[in-house]
Amino acid sequence: QKGDESYDGTGYPIVLGAGGPDDFGYIWIDSDETGGPEFGFTDISTTGNPVFGLADDNIVGPYNIGFDFYFYGDTKSQFWVNSNGCIGFTSNEITLQNTTIPTNSSVYKDFIAWMWDDLVFRTGSSQVFYQSFPDKLIIQFKNYEHYGQANLFINAEMIICENGKIMLMYDNFAAGVTLNSC
């Protein structure tokens, strides 16, 4: 359709597994697509730094990325963890009321959503870890839950690479986890 980057042949066709580029040249592609990234989940739960202080509907940080990360025209060196499925590059809490991205909001900007929804960090079972490597930062979300779905766990991670790539790895969604509202 007109207005879609694929219309004039400048970007990926807008299909289930790929899209873009946006105004900054970012594209997205699923690992199931030809040319997509290889799935590679790295468990850092025994080697990473634990994130403390997360609860329902809050934000903690800042934490150092470990390198300068160029993101939408700015260089980032720190990140915050939002309990509702996002990491941000400012201390603005990203609440559970998700919208389309880009948000066109002066508050809801400068973040990456791995599953923006009403998620719950449950003390005693949920864990978040981060670990910096020379060329990437991994943030792992272990035993996360969707609000109202106790003991249906989500395991995922975000990989932020020094070269500008961002990878979202989804290791496991328990059967029955709500996926159509994020």
C-alpha cells in the first residue's frame, strides 16, 4: 500500500517477518526469514549482574551499557529496566498502556520494547540479569509473567550490539501466555 516502504521498493516488504527501513534506516527481520539472524539465546543467569528493585509497574537503573551505543541519532551509555517489558535510555517509566511505535510522545520515547504489556516481575520467581561484553550487552528476563497469569513464565533476552544491531531473543513462552495485547 502507498506509504509503506515496500511500495516504492526501498525497503523490505511489510510481511509477518520483516519490515523497514524507518526514517533512521532501521529494519527488522525475524530469524525464520531468509537473511534473518540466527537464533542464539545466551543464558547469563549464572554469570550476569542481577537487577534488583523491580516490582509491578516500576523502573530501576541506571546501569552502564559498557560501550557507546548509537540509537536514533544519539549516543547512549546507560539503560534503565522497566517492569512492563521495555528497557529505556532515560529514567522515564514506560507504563503498561502500550501504543503503536513510534509513539509520537515526548515521554514514551527512547526505549526498546521486548514485550510492552502489563507484565509482572514477581519477587521470588522472576529475575533480570545484564552482562556487558566487549561488543554487546545482554539483558535477560527470566520467569517473567503477564499480569493475571501467575506461573505462566516468559523467558527472553535483549542483545544490544556495539555495531547498532538490536536482537530480541524469545526462549520460551509458557502455553497460555497472552501474546496478542503487547
